[in-house]
Amino acid sequence: MNDNVAKQLADFSSRMREKTEQINAAKGKEAEKLQSELDLFIGQKMGELMSQGISVGEIQKALRAATDIVPQTYAPDDDREAEEHGEGSEIYETLYFLPMEDKVIADFSAGKMNSKKMTELLRKSEDAVGLELVVGLDLVLTDYGRDTSIDISGGEVVAGSGGEAFMPESLTVKGSDGPFSVDEPMVFKTSEEVRSICARLGPVTEKAFLKAADIKKLVKAGWLEGYDAGSVKEEGDWIIGEMWEEFLRLRDIYRIAAEKKQGIVIFAGYTVGDEE
């Protein structure tokens, strides 16, 4: 990644954080207005970055860096604002993995997609597996970015007949845990890619995973940035335990899809809870 691309992605992530903080500090209609502005910003900025040849994987990493979900047991340094406005003011991102028939994945690859079909697929999101700690899992499984041969969450962008990426504008989907908005293009992995990743995930033992998932390395890599260092250290074992549980869910979804010779569609869902 060259310096210019890195700078653009860092700026994108920084502006996302600023806008998120504004939403966290707002209430009622003002919060809704700011959320709509954030959704529009994400869509426009992602389109701009993609038009410059920046990969969706890199853009997603920048986006997740700005909106990572971190359990409230290790809250930001100053959580007085969160206490004032309640947990409902937080924005939560979940990355969803939805197994899909090989024929549908082939249609995606051929650009035979339309908005109606995309919406119908997203409406089935209750069948998808949602993971909140994918950034951390990606760091562990790639040896903190040194192993580029495995990519658990990136993929080819779902596109229409004209080659354009589908960018749903504040599309709201009813998930099993309540509604969330989708503001990024879907990406997909073919059944062949799913089988390859499944083969890599299968042999990973709990002992090997826990050894690789060093909390100091995760913090140094930039994950959990902005959270109280003392609290992160204190909750380190718990965090790693949660990561292992999510890894098992990730491995299962790849195994199930591989056994059925299916591909996987991956997309992000964002939730802003109602104020208490």
C-alpha cells in the first residue's frame, strides 16, 4: 500500500470516528439526521475510493477500524458521555457471512445482479452468521498481516451488468437481533475459495490460536485503539476467549458452506440502538 492510499484510508477512518462521536453525543431527531448524513458519507466516500482502484478489503478495514465493536467491559477512556446517553447511542458493526448457492455466486461473478435480488438476499440475513471481532481474527489468522494467503472477510464486489458496485443507500434489514442498516457493497467468495479457506481453518487448534492471539500484539497492531490500556490488559484473557468463540463460529460457517459446495456472501450491518 503506497503512502497516498494509506493517507486516504486513514483520513476516511478519522472522519468516520468524528461523525460517529457526533452521533453518540446527539439525541432524538438530531441523532437520526446525523446518522443519515453518516450513511451518505460512507456510500459516497467508498465509491470515490473504489474508483481510484483501492480494494474493497482495504476500505472495509479502514471502516471497521472506525466502528469496531468492543465489549463494554473495556470501555473508552472517558465513558461519561456513554453513561449520560445510554448504550443506545453507540453504533455497532457486525460482519455477516451468508452461505449462497454456487449458481447465485456465479451470477454475482458474471454481473447478473439487480437491486431487487440484492434486497431479497439481504432480507434473508437471519440465516447469516454475524461476527463482531473479525478485525482481531484477521490479525491472528494472518500472523498480524504477514501471511497474505488467507483472507477471511474480503472478496469480489457484487456488481451489476454494467460493472457498477451495488451501494445500498441506508437499506434497513430486519435481523434476528433487530433492524440494522447496510451501507457497503456486498462481496462474495466462490465455492472454491470457501473450500480453500475451510482447509486452512480446519487444523487450527485452540492451543495454537490462544498462543497467536497475544493481547499485546493485537494492541500494537492497532486493534482496540482508543480504549483504556489498563482495562484492556485486565480483560485480556476474556477478550481472547471471546475471539476463540467467534473463530469457532467462523470456522463452522465455512465448513457448512464447503460441505454444501456453496459460496459465501459477506456484508456489514450497522446498528444504532434506541435510547433507553
